Amino acid sequence: MTQAEQITIFVMGLGAVIGGFYYLWNIGQSRTIIKVEPYVAVFPPNPAETLGIKVINESHHAVTLTKIGILFSNTEMRMTTPIPISQDSKPLPHRIEPHSSFEGTFGPGLYKTEPNMVFATHVYAQISNGKIYRKEIYFNPAKERAGAKL
């Protein structure tokens, strides 16, 4: 085998290895990574608590948010908000750019006016491909009030 053939085989092998690494890196870059965070929002002047949902797009590409809402325990029942109270006051669907977020809340006084909020366990966000991302509600004032009354 001549030196030119050895160099050719070496370059071909190096190209195959680099191509494999690029392929694996590209798979990781194309994944959709969404985080959903619940929070308690308060509307002044009357401190009426409501549920807020923050959806964070940690992907390297934009996604379209189609629904945000609440899941209830031991049931398929959901509550969604078609026009969440947000910074831009636009209805869903809403486009979230890479490494940015969207925050939306339900109307003021949700915990007082909605009796089923005692059974709320998770918040969720659905994107345009139908995939649902969810996160457990870690603080529920409706449960706290119901526990105090029992």
C-alpha cells in the first residue's frame, strides 16, 4: 500500500468519524425541550389569587403553543384557557421562539370561584404537534382552604 493510499484511507476514516459525531449532535439539537412551571398570580387591588402557567422553550427551534390548562386528579377532565391573560393579550396559538418563554394566567379569583380547583394536580401545555408537557402543581390555595375547613 502506497503512502497516498494510506492518507486517503485515513482521511476517509476521519470523515466518517466526524460525520457520525455531527449526526448525533444534530439529533440532540432537533429535540423539542419544553418546561412547564405553575405559579400563583395575584391581581391588585383586590388580592385575588389565580393560577399562572409559564411555558419555557429550551429547544433550538421555535414551537407553537396551542393550549395551556389544568389537569385534575383521577380523571381525564381538563380546564383550558383559550385567551390567557398574558403580556401581549393575544389568544392561543402563540409562537415561542428558542430559549424564550410565555406566561399566561387564568382570570382573577380562580381558586375561589372554581370548586374543582381542589382536585387540580398538574398544569399542562400542548404544542402544535399534539405533544403535551405537564408539571405537578406544588401549591394549591384551594386545597389549603379545603383542608382548613375539614
